[in-house]
Amino acid sequence: MADNRICSLTFAEIKELAELVSDKKLGRIEIKNGDSSILIEDKKLPPVPPVIPSASPVTAAVQTAAAPAVQNTETRPADEKITGNVVKAPIVGTFYASPSPDKPAFVKVGDHVKKGDVIFIVESMKLMNEIQSEFEGTVEQILVENASAVEYDQPIMIIK
């Protein structure tokens, strides 16, 4: 009887990972074990750029759980030009507007922020990274929904 394992994973586990990549819009996942490896890519998504440290300060925080939905999230047409200071995701991960589900959002549309204020969290590899503002001004728009996946360099917020 043939062994149904590749890189120490069963075909059922590989299928589950492929569904996870697709459902969470991860782009790709690679698993290596010694000399063997498996790469699962979602061809519908553009390739994921490497994670490059940003100029914005990123602080690891030890917290878990999802945050409540962002209020006053505004959507904009794809062809609308963004004006103001654009806060971008410094890493690939999941956007959270507040430190925990029972806490209020760090900022909402209309709030004034100063340089260094924590304005959101990006969870990446089970680490909660507090993202601090590089700008001083008023939050004009929040461009992503709470608990949604974000890509490296994706616009998250507009501060004027």
C-alpha cells in the first residue's frame, strides 16, 4: 500500500491548506521539511511580494482575538485619486482596528492623530504588530474592513 504523504502531509491536509490559501486570499504558502517541500499558490491572486521592513515603527504586542468591526469605514471608487497622507500596511497580515474585541477602535474617521500614536494592528504569523502613525492630522478615511487580510504596501488609511 502506497504512503499518502508528501512532505509529512496527507493529501487531505494538502487539500485543506489549498482551500485555506484560496479562502483567506493568502496568495501562496510553502512548507519545507528536509529535502522535500510543497508550494500551494492561488493563481487568481498576484504574487505576494516579500515582507520588507517599513520605515514606520512596528511594535510586537502579545494579544489574541479579533477586534470589533470598524465604524465609519468609507469605500472609494477604484478610479478616485487619493489625497492626503496614505498609511500603508508595512507587512502582510490581518488588519485589526482595536486591541481586542471588547475595546474601542484605536482611531475612527474624524479623529486627530499625532506621530507615534498607535492607529491599528496587523496580525502576522500570530504576532500582533501595533502600527504607529507617521503623520499628524485627521483620519479622513479607513480603506479596509476590520479583520480583513491586507497585503504589503496596501493603503489602509488616509490622514490629512
